[in-house]
Amino acid sequence: FTSSVRGAPVAARRASAARRVAARAPLVTRANADIMSEVGTVQLSAGQLEAQRYVASNRFRLQKDKGPTFEKRWAERKSRLANLDGFRFFTLMRRVENSPGGPPMAPSAEEEYDYVSLTIWEDKSGFDAWRTGEAFKEAHGGGTIFGFAEMLISSLLVLKGGPKPAFYDGLLPVVKPPPEDTPWKAVGGWRDVPADGVNPLDTDVFVAMNRFKVLEGKEEAFEKRWAERESKLEEMDGFLTFLLLRRDALKAEDGFNYSTLTVWRNRAAFDAWRASSANKNAHAKADESAPMFDGPPSPVMYEGVLALLSEKGA
């Protein structure tokens, strides 16, 4: 294993990323009912980081005890996602309680989403090609994002309200090549995973997110802090992927305009990192700068099922 991604050492890559100037087409805002209308609407300053991934997610609240039914629908859907240009990683994430001794859940934990579908793309062009192409229609049972909800025959008995999408620029990627025996490498468009609708699917990965409400005008400083911090994540057993997520929206409806995303082989690997000196050192200077947050960070943890991974890793 080497800590390089695309041939560049991690430290050099972070330093280079800190010097990049973000380029974005002129903002066009229009009123419409398109559930993907926030895509491409984030406004960036000249000093903010350039996106190195694009991340699409869809958030779901479920009726009580409907998790296995929901997972079964996903397991049996038709998709050629893993064969598409620009695809890097997918998992369906089911929320779990935080680790004992870890940071507390947000006071509004009961309002959290139960499941989140998460797809990482090489860049926004791959995502755009997917959402406007035939593969999207096949997977969602029609021509719109609402097709997936309609595809669930008994959606009113499964979902609690409609899905809520969220899109992100992926910054500062750190990717560890997966082990050769990883069972969820993408060898086809979608995995064949047995699901009975009664028992939860086996967990493939563990995903930790820490969400931030960064104050207006502090975005560039926040990104710079992350670009310059020292991290030894890639040296930890069980580590797979890290991204700093920047919400691609004029205004995030939940206030969380940034989040970290860390993917681990299992929960034990995450807990070992959280208890390690590497974690403590990485967060040692977190409170030494001027205030830049509207409230404390909000952690949330997930078990990832139906994971798909490109040969390049996430």
C-alpha cells in the first residue's frame, strides 16, 4: 500500500489542493420543481478548493420496522451503475447509534434520516451523464427522480415522506486501495445480494460523517484548515476513504454546508482510530482559531450495505 492517489503523495496533494482556484460557471437561479435544481448552484470564492469528486445522496425516513423491506427493494432493483463512466463508489447507508464514549447525537436525532443512498463520482460530468441518461431511468422506474418512490409499490407503508436529495463537491480525497479479497468490488453493474425483506442485509462498510454549519464568509478558512492539517488516516488498519464534502447548494436546508465522510472496513476499525493518538493529534488544534461555526459539529454513523467499488477505489 502507498498513500498516494493519482500518483501524488498525500501531503503534496493537500498542499496543491490548497492553492487551486475553484472554477464554476456563472450562477443561474430559476424557480422550478426539479428536485435536482440545487446541483451546480453553490457560489465559491476564488480561494476555495477545487472539487476532486462529486457526491450525490438521497435521504429517506422510514416507517417503523420497514428497514429490511426497504433494503430488499434496493437489492432487487435493476442498475448498471458500476459500469458507468466516472463511477467510483456506492453504498446504501442505514443509520446506527454512535459508538459508546463517542460524541453525542444531535438533540434532534429523532429527526435524522434512517437511510441515505450515497454515490461518489470522479467528477460532476459523470454524475450529469448518469442523471440525464437511460441508466438513471432504468434504476428509478421512469424518467424523473420521483420514479424511485413510485417504483416502491407500497411506498406509503415503507417511506415516511418523500426522499430528500443532497449534492456535494468532494474535496481532499484520501483513498486506500481495497484489499484484493474485497467482495464488493464492481464486477458488474449491480451486485446480486439475496434479501428476504425480513432480516437486515449484511454490513459491507462503516461510514462516519461529521457535519458542520460553517458561518458565511468563513468557508475559505475552513477549507484551508482541512487542507493544511496533518492526518495519518491512510496508515490506519481498515481505513478506506476520506472526503471533505461541500454542499452544492445556495443554502443547505438543514444548515450543514460541510461534512466529513470517512469510510471504514468495519466499525471496529473506526473505533480503533477514534481511540488512537492519530485521531487526537489530528484534532488537537480544532479550537485554536477564531469562531467559524454556527453551533457544534453533528456526528452521524451508518452501516453501509450493497456497496459497490470501482477498481480505482472511491
